[in-house]
Amino acid sequence: MGFNLAILISGRGSNMLNIVEACNNKTLSSKVKIVISNNKNSSVLTKVEKKGIKTKIILENQINKFEKKLSQTLHEEKINFVCLAGFMRILSKGFLCNWEKKIINIHPSILPAFKGLNAVKKALEKKVKYTGCTIHYVDKGVDTGEIIDQRIVKVLKTDNEEKLAKKILKEEHILYIKVIKTLEKEKENDKIRQ
Ligand code: GAR
């Protein structure tokens, strides 16, 4: 059965494309109903449209106006699960209370370390030996929601921010599919139990 997914992005969209691919090739049983960007320069939207996926750009500076349009779109598309994938806006408590445990985010660090912006740079500055990525439920804090799963990356002496971010991104792509698959199974099991 899977989810009716919406994916929210702000930029490059490699995680988003990876999820779309996994849904299209049936690795996942969910369906990506819409990709929403808050960035009008998201050229990746053209790419995903060619794969038959609906896209929408929502440009609103005021968060309440943004969330009103977002809610309307999610409702229209009958979305029951939302993946944030490089989406760089903080959603408000008021919005999130209607979506408890229905929105997940990927972050390029082993949370709770290095929350917020520039997580890869911060990890290098702290000279950690290992970093990685985390998928967590979204709550009103910044990268504070319940952790679902993580993957580890070893930091090499030769790593700069670009190299390390690239290694982490590779793990992010694996992690996102694994987590959605697990949540799809949980949803199925919940249905059977009802
Ligand atoms: C990813 O590394 C993701 O973890 C990060 O932005 C990148 C988006 O890449 N997200 C955050 O830093 C959120 N706090 P993508 O657009 O190619 O998927």
C-alpha cells in the first residue's frame, strides 16, 4: 500500500530524485504525489516533472502564508506522509501539530550532534572521527525530533567539506529508502492489527 508522499525541497534535490526512483521502480510501495519547492531556481523540478511527477513552487516569506498554501496542497493531493529532503525552512508548531509523526527529515550529521546549518563543516571543525546522517521525525525544534535511524561515515584526514558531504550524501540516499520501507511495513502491520 505505502504512503501518498509529498517531498519538500529547497535546492539540489538528489534525495528527492532517489526517493522518486525507488517509488517508480517499486523498491518502495509508496507513491510520490507531489514535489514542493520553496525555491524558484530549483532546476531539478523540470527533471522530476519529466518522470511524470507533479511539482509546485510555493514562494511565501511569511511562514503562516507559506504553511496555509502548503496545507491546502497536501490536502488536495491526499498526502498522508511528508519527506523533507534538503528543505531549509522551519515549520511552525501550529502546522506540525496536524502532522505529528507524519513528517520526517534527513540531516547530515549523527544527531544530536551538529544540529542546524553547516553540519558537515561543524563536524570537521570539531575533528570528529565519525559523522554521518540521521532521519528523524520533525517536531517544533531544529533537528530535535525523535530519531528514526542513522548511518555512520568515517572522517579521513584527507577529507574536506566537499569530500565528506559527498560521502554522507551517498549514505543519506541509502538511509532514506531504508527508513521509508520500514515505515511502510509498520503502516501495513498497524492496519492488520486494527
Ligand atoms: C542533504 O545533505 C541533507 O541532509 C541536507 O541538505 C542536503 C540536501 O541535498 N539537509 C539539511 O542540512 C537539513 N538540515 P539534496 O537536495 O541533494 O537532497
